[in-house]
Amino acid sequence: MNEYRLEVRITPRAGLLDPQGKAIQNALRSLDFETVRDVRVGRLLRLQLAAESDVDARAKAEDMCRRLLANPVTEDFDIRLDGGI
């Protein structure tokens, strides 16, 4: 088994309301950052896990996202593999 580092970015689905993002956008505008057109707030998770290969590491992370880390109804996720360590 090899050790892998992955980054998982979880964001609200496009078209869905993002109250945190809207609050930040409004606050930025009140601070005279008028050029900000949209803000979306998500989460970044950094995982280190043992796996047989890059493909296995990514598959494990996808399973984690589908089962626990992301809400499949309202959120999308993107996985970036940093490689074996």
C-alpha cells in the first residue's frame, strides 16, 4: 500500500442559493469591492490515505464524498490527487 494525499473541494451546485456566498458578496460590496460579481462558499478537505494505486485512492475518495462528505442533492465535489508520498 502507498500513501496518497488528496484535496476534495465541495461546493454548492450551480443555480442553488448560497446564503453564505451572498452574505460575503454583500459585505465586499459594502467595503467598495463593487467588481465582485458572485461568491460561492464551499469546503476544502485534505485527506491522506493508504491505497494500492492512484485509481484506488481516487475511488476511495469518491466513495467518501458520496456516502458522507458531500450532500449529493445540493453539492458537487472535485478531487485532486497530489500523488503518492
